[in-house]
Amino acid sequence: MGHDGIFATKAECDSKAGANVDTAGYTEANINSWCAMSESEINVTCSFNFSDVYTSLNADVKKLLSDWSSNTVAIYAWNYEPSGQSNAEPRPVYEDRLMTLAYRNEVLADILKLHPKSKYLEKA
């Protein structure tokens, strides 16, 4: 089975999940499923189907989509088996990592919601 995410590559997802993610849950099937869920979340949140027009999007917009999708995959990966993280880092550090990515996704949502209305993002 290969990676079939549209917005984020497996390497981008791997880099966000980090080295200490629980490998029992961080499988290609789960990564693909989490990518699909994140892509749906992005499209619905923004009221714009980026998936259908992805190939025509500017590289700047694609990187924003990749950032959001790979953040979400990392959050799902860490939450698959949170105790798998406990040996590597204290709980507050784990929670800070989750909150940082969740906050980043909120910022990306605010930016990407402008896409259909924004002349800058169209021409970026």
C-alpha cells in the first residue's frame, strides 16, 4: 500500500509525528485514513474543495494545505497511543506539542478560509 494523501506527503507527516510516535499505530493505512480525514476537514471548514483543484493551486497555497494536513496526522498519531510518548517526554511537553499544532491549524484555517474570496491567494 502506498501513500495516497493529496495535501501532505508521507515524509511531511513523518516529520511532524516525530521519532517517538507509537509505531504500532503509525501505519500506512492509518496515515492514509488520517490524511483523508484531514483533507475533508480542511475542505468543509473552508467551504471550498481544495482537493478537486489541488493540481492548479499555487505552491504557496499547497504548502499551507500540507502544513494543516500533516499537523492533523501528527495529532492523530500521538493520540493513537499517548502512553507511547510518555517514555520519551513528560506529559506537559506532549500536551504542548499537541496544542501547538492545534493552534497552528486554527491559524491556517483562518488564512485558507479567505482563499475563495482573496485575490492575493488566487494570484499567490
